[in-house]
Amino acid sequence: GIIIVYNRVPKCGSTLLVRIFQILSNRTRAFTFRQSQELRHYRYSTEEQHTLVTDLVRYSYNVSYQRIVYEQHFHFVNLPSTSKNIFYYINQLRDPLERTLSEFDFERYIGGSSGAGHANLFLHPSLRNLTMDECVSTGDPTRCLTKLYGVYSPISFFCGQSSFCDDTVTRPTSDAALSQAKSNIERYYIHIGILEYIQSSLELLEHIQPSIFTGVVDIYLNVFNSGKVFATPNKYRHMTSNKTRSILRQLLRPEYELYNFVRSRFIDHYTQVFHRTPNR
């Protein structure tokens, strides 16, 4: 059976995609949608990688090799296809600065709110009231882009499980990490949407796997009225100064290199299929 793995990058509209997939699966029965219960387990040992593959293959067998869409936040794992099961990856990205600011505020929301579904186990209490402006202006601004401060690396989600991809302590910004991420994207990902082009991204996803995803655009337009599903409450959202944004934009150059690589691939693919440029 076909197993589509959505190893979702946080704060790129992934809650919207998950809701769309849930509704579509219930509506068409064209695929089984499976969500992981693992919210924060991104790094996998060799044994855990093997377990992930075994679990997905067993699940595929249990649903008689029906098509599966599986979602989880985790860094890329090479999933070997066989004669019975074919693995494909999908994902979605967002402008790196906007993603970073969104995640920084979101982590403070789940750190300070019992109603957010799960506590933030990583954010130190002393950092919970810190704004991005304060973070950038009171020390080395690169620290504000680390997991310790509540920001995860989108590069790691495509780079994978090698040590040079690990964002546990510092961001993976090396040429090796970027090169590995791009290589995995070209080899294993059938689709990476761009949040800034969400409707066009869904149109392309429908085109790439029509037997599974026909209906995603209709659900986006008619169920969600072209809107977002989740927004961090205003209490936890802070305006960021132009000075801070400018500093962060410079620091995020590796992330922008990855984003622009994916964005240009998306635009080229969309234009090739539909003979028009995608709408923002």
C-alpha cells in the first residue's frame, strides 16, 4: 500500500492540514489517516527508526494495505519501500522569520497555559515571559533561535537523524546539513507546500496524488473558509520591532536558503502542471 508520511514542521499551518486530512478521510474513505501521539519526539535512535518502520508496515497490513496518511512532528527517517509498501514524504514550509516569531510566542503560550493540551517540558520558567525583542537585545541573538528558547530548526526536519542535523543544542546551519536536507527533499518528498501559497499548495497536492487528496481544496475553501485553524492567543503574541526582525532575518540565512529552494521548486512544479503561476 501507499504510505504518505507527513513529518510536519511546526508553525507552518500544519494544524490546518491535519484537520483537512481528518475530514477528507472521513468523507471519502480513500485513505486511513493516522496521527501519532508523540508530540515532542523528533530525534530517533537506530532502534527507534526500525520500530517506526515496523509499526507503519504492521499498521498497513492491519488495514489490508489501504492507503495511509501518517502525521507526526519528527526529523526525517529513511523509510525503505518494499513491493508491498511504498513510502512517500510530504511537508509544508513557511517564511522562516514569520515561522520563528510564531513558534517563539507559541512555546510561551503552551509553557504558561494549562489549556494548551500539553506543557512545554523544554522551556525554562525564567524564559516564559521573555519577548523576542528582549531576547535579541540582551545577549547573543543566535541563542533566541535555539530549542532552549523554544525555536526548532526546520532544516533538521529534512536533514534527518545524523548528528550534524541535530538541533538539540544549536541550530544545524552547516553546508553539510543544508546539502543533506536538499538531497532528501529531491529524493523522498513528493510534495512540500508553502503556507504563503496555501490554496495553490493544496491544488498541487491534489494533482500529485488524486486518489488520496482529491477534495482538499474544497474542504479548505468551504469548511475552513480559507482561514487558519489555530492561532496563539493575543495575550501571548508580541509585536516585534523592525530592528529585531532585521537581525533575525540575517541570522536565518540558512533557513531562507532552504525555504527559497523549496519555494522555487514548488512554483516551478505548479507552473508546469497548471500553466499559470501560483496565487499568494
